[in-house]
Amino acid sequence: MAIPRAARTQRRTRIQEEKEEQILEAALDVFSAHGFRGSTIDQIAEVAGMSKPNLLYYFRTKDAMHRALIDRVLFTWLEPLRAFDADGNPESEIRSYIRRKLEMARDFPRESRLFANEVLQGAPHIEDELKGPLKSLVDEKAAVIRAWAKAGKIAKCDPYHLIFSIWSTTQHYADFDVQVRAVLGQEHSGVGRFEDAARYLEKLFVDGLMIGGKEGVPDPSPDAAFSS
């Protein structure tokens, strides 16, 4: 995890912690709007309301600020997947996961766009995390989904593409929020759009996996989901 420059030299005071948060909030605004390459330290300093030298006392480089934010996003973004419980009821677990991901799209849209921008640039700062801890976590939860399918609790499916589908459909409401609100129109584009989305996506995924005795969509290649 990226450590602010001030924290490497001495124990941080409350004021220093507040300044670091002020800088990171400004950096989040700038990075989520312009991406890493399109952002400058001068822009971040202006949004933070402080001089560039003062900002550089806390974070020596643009990369250090970006890295600190990415570390936070990775931890926060994966928390709902970590909570995916193998011993839980599959229907409840999937419903809860969908809702938690939509809540994050609603509450952390800047963080979602920051992460999306990083991945679109080829993930230069987080490739190791994607291939390491993130992959390990997804592998673990994919095994849970396979076990549910083998036990007859859900329909056979490719667990990785199920997880990808939930990611893409829920994060769409953060990354393409302007488009969503424009298409829905003023009458339907309030915060209630997230509840509408939750109900739709729950039905889509839950019914599609034949949970609760519902007939789902046949798997075109059922053996593929269980291949190594």
C-alpha cells in the first residue's frame, strides 16, 4: 500500500491526517474525471485548495496519490465478494451480492470510474494485484458457485462469467451514470433507479440460475463449467 511521504518520517498528527484526506479527495475527483494520464499535480492542488509544494510534502508524486487511492478501491471493491459465504443460501448470497455491488455503484461512483480508467489503460499500476490477490479471491468464490451447482442448488454455469456479468451490470450504473439518467429521463432517474435495477438484476440472475425451483436458462455447454 502506498504510504504518504509525511507518514514515512514521523507519526502523523490529526492535522496531517486531515490534509492527506483532503488531498486524496481532490485526487479522486481529478483522476476519476481525467484518468491518470490526463491528470496533473497542479490540477489536484487546485481542487484541494493548497499550494503545490504543500501537497508534495504529503505525496511526492502523482503516482503516489493514485496508488493510495487504487489500494483503497481494491480493498473496498472486493469486500462484497469476500463476504460471499459458501455456507449461506445461494439465493440469499447472490441477491445480497447484487445489492451490495449496486450500493457501491450508488455511493462510490468516483471510485468505480477510477478503477475503470486504470483497467482501460491496461492496469499498469495494479496488474500484479489483478493476477494475484484478486484472481485468488475470484478462484475461491468460483469454487463456491461450482459446489452449489454440483449439489443441485443452482443451475450449472460458468462461475467466472457469472461473476463478470454481475460486475458489469452493477458497475454500469456508476461508470455510465450520465447515460443511464439521460435514457431513463427525469421521472425515473432519481436514486430509486438503483432499487429498480436491483429488482431487475435479482430476477435476471436468480431466475436464470434456477434458484427456488424456477426454471432457468439451459447451459449450452454444462461440462465447461466444471473443467479445470
